[in-house]
Amino acid sequence: MTKKGSITQRVLTKLDIPEEAALGGPRITISGGSRVLVEGHRGLLEYADDRIAAAGPGCRILIKGEGLGLVAMDRREMVVSGRLWAVELE
């Protein structure tokens, strides 16, 4: 019999904690195709009306769309609104 997943993953599953929250990864919430909340970013890399990029822990978060704008931003969270086409982790 083999064990499925690491101990950390099993504990997170049992406690119903998202892996990205526990391990420091970004958490991205998309609302209705017009709003994105990014939690856990590490700074803005690129800002234009068709693309916004932010540094993430070990990745680059790229938001593509039309008429994009920052609604709010602080050290760890940002809210982007506009017509969303894609959200990519690179």
C-alpha cells in the first residue's frame, strides 16, 4: 500500500486549507470576467491598458485584457478591473 501525497498536502486537505495559502503562493480570484483579486504578489512589473504583470513567489502573474486598471493595491494584494481575456502564471 502506498501513501497518496505528502504529509503536508494531506494535512492541508484535512484542514481544508488551500495549498497556496499555506505555502506562500499567489491566490487569484476572478469575479465575473471583469475583476481579479491577486493576493500574495511581490510587486508590479508591467502596467498597460491591455496587460498587467506582477511578481509572484517563484512566478510571474500576467493579466491580459482590455481597459485594465488597478482599482486598489498594497504590498500583498491588488485588484484589477477591466475586460479580462486571460490570467497566466509564467
